[in-house]
Amino acid sequence: MRARWLLMPALLLVWLGLAAPARAVFPPPLKDDGKFFTAEAVDKANKKVKEIYSKFKKDVIIETYAGVPEGKKLPEDPKKKGEFFDEWAKSRQEELGVNGVYVLILKMPPTLRIRVDDRTSRRAFTKSNVDQLAKALIAKLREKKFDDALKDGVDVVETALKANTK
């Protein structure tokens, strides 16, 4: 009788040990509400972003929008438009708890914002890396080579993280 009571916890432990470990859902998949990219390019980028997260423990989050979403009002004053997009990118970065690089891209009006959390910006992805990423993205976006922009952008982040986190 006593052996049966000891056998049950042992079987439970073996059974739990056979269960696969839970997989993290972070980083979130690329959010392409602006419909810039093909499904194939999004899949490739998502795989690369997961690799980056596994290697460097840094997020690369890219969100696109066709325009300013409902509930947000774009100011008329051109000077305030820049502040509006900066604040929007900052609030999304904070909402998502980004530990790495956050990219916001809009079709109309054409807008690009890149945010990096404080800790990452000190060494892993610096201001010059942000400038390099912006140049890579803008060049391809202007040419309407959206899939290339996505690939090149993710590659710039990976290359910078490799170089800066030896």
C-alpha cells in the first residue's frame, strides 16, 4: 500500500518531465498593418528577429500602419507633427516594453521613427547605428523596394548587435 503512494508522485514527475518546455511568444511578430511587405518577407524577418532575440536578448519590433489610426489626431502645425510621431513611437515602445529596437513606419504621411531603449542605446545599438538603420530603410522605402527595406533593416540591427556586444 505504501509503495503505491510513493509510486504516484514518481509517475507524476516522470510524466511532467516528458512534457515539452513552454515556448516564449516574445518577440511579437512583425505588425504590417500598412501592407508594405509580402508574406514571405514577413516570415523571413520574423525568423531573423527570433534569432536575434535568442542570440542577443534584444527585441527588434517593427510596426507599419497605412495612416494615423482612429483615436489619434494628426496636428495641423508641421512643427507639432514631428513631436506627434515621436510621442507615438515612444508610447508604443513603452507599451510593448521594448528591450532593443522599435521601428514605426507609416505610408501616409510617409513617416519613419526608430526608438531604442536607454540601456541598449549605450552600447549595443548606438546613435550611429540608429542613423545607419534609418538610411538603409529610407533608401529602400523611397525606391518602393519594401521587402528589401525590411531585410536590410533587420540585417543592420543584427550586424550592429554582433559588432557591439562581443
